[in-house]
Amino acid sequence: MHQLRATARNKAATKPFQIEASAEEATVWIYDFIGYDEWTGTGVSAEKFAKELSAITAPVIRLRINSPGGSFFDGRAIHAALKIHPAKVVASIEGLAASAATFIAMAADSVEISSGSLFMVHNSWTVTAGNADDLLATAALLEKIDGTLVADYVAKTGATEEQVRAWMDAETWFTAEEALAAGFVDSVINTDSPKAEWDLSCYEKAPKAESQQVEEVIEDTAWAEASRRLALMERTSA
């Protein structure tokens, strides 16, 4: 119930969660939202992730991330599983790492991001119901969750707590270069990263997908043309 605001879905996820391993290196894809959804059968289950990760014996794990985030607690469990694994973990952000996906990336020994990708941090969010005591308890829990996120981000970036909280308060979307400058990632890779075709309407400040921008331009153009024709008819009517 208590989860970060990330119920977005990928319109064309090809590798929601998958592991490919050899003796030298294992590749783990997180190309879905964090946390398993029983209704749709989608999402990355922390239990499944931890069990399959523990079976990897390769000395290097490449963690490939394209995720809008999801459940805080599933994300925390995945973060812990990566931290305790003896392999060297290299996280590669390929398209999008938002919300819970960002602190999963923080579990890696190094983090790289493909040019054109986005990185987003924000305060935790949930839906709850109850009396005043229930709501106050939920607010207190969210404050504790945010405190753990701040600690992770401060440790990674070296930024002050005040700066990190300001980024989270603002729901900050970093470009690859901005994420590097802020210290969230260690390098930018100049590759053609996958398009992040997620429905991000659950976020307040999410950038619009190219397809949505095109649709809005078409709608605006059609509306302008209709308005022009209506005005012309009004001027010429008897």
C-alpha cells in the first residue's frame, strides 16, 4: 500500500525482468515497474529478483535499468539483494530510472547512463484512508521513507541534505548530463538508448513522450483550423 507514485506502464516492454549469465558476467534487465502486480502479472517481484540474483556466480553483474519506479519496499529489498551479492555490480540506465528505480541503481558499485536517458527523484507518495490518527501515522511513515532516500542520495552524490531534499521536493527530472553533474551517475555513455515509452501521467512534472507531443500538435492544429472556419462563418452569415 505504501509505495512511491509510479504505477506507469511501459507500452512496449520487451525484457521486463530477465537474467542472462555466463561464467564471466551476468546481465540483469529491469525493464518494468518495481513490484509485482497480481492483476496484470507484470512488474519486478523483489522475491523473484532476490532468489534469481542469489544463483548468479559470475564476478560481474551488469544491471540494465529502464523503469519508472514503483513499490518502495520492493525496491528496498532489491537494493539490499544487490548490496549483499559478492559480484561487482555495474548499473546501466537505458531510457529511464525514476523513483524507486533510482535507489536500486544506487546499490551498484558504479552507475552509467545512456545519453538521452532521464533520471528522476521525488518524495514518496501513497494512497491511504482512515481517521486522523491513521493519516498522521501514514505521514510519519512517508517521512521516514524519505529520510532513507535522502541518506542514499547524499552518500552517492556528496550533495548536502538540504540540496537533496530540494531536488526531491521539486520532483526533479535530470538529463543524463545533469545526473552526472549532480553526482547520481559516474559516467554518460553516448549510445542510442531505448525510447522510454512509459505512461508517466502519474507524475506531476514528467516530460511528455514524443508521440504525445505530436498528438497534441495535431489536436491544437485541428482546433485552430476549426476556430478559424467558425469565425469566418460568423463574419459571413447574414
